[in-house]
Amino acid sequence: MLHDILILLVGLLLGAVIGFFGARLFMKKYLKKNPPINEDMIKALMMQMGRKPNQKQINQMMKAMEKYQ
């Protein structure tokens, strides 16, 4: 009985660790392939709002976005 519970707990722990690192690897690959936002997207967004952004404003927005990632 104690042996079965121990095997169950070890299996759950091992599954959680493998799942965590697998999900982490998957998300790293996904974000590298599909970045959430880039300079061109920021520039297009500001142009749609009726503003012509300069490079300083784009850099400020990129730093603000990276802060929250």
C-alpha cells in the first residue's frame, strides 16, 4: 500500500517536471517564431492613430513592451 502511494507521488512529480520543461520549450520556440510585437507593428499602429512616429517614440514603446514581457 505504501509502495503504491510512493510510486504514484513520484510519477506525479516526474510528470509535472517533464510537463513544465516541455511547455517552456514549446513556448520559447513559439515566441521566437511568432514574436508578440515588433517595431513595424508599433509604427503601423501609431500611423493608424494619425501620428507619424519618430524612432525615439518607437524605441520608447519597445522598451515599455519589453518591460511587461
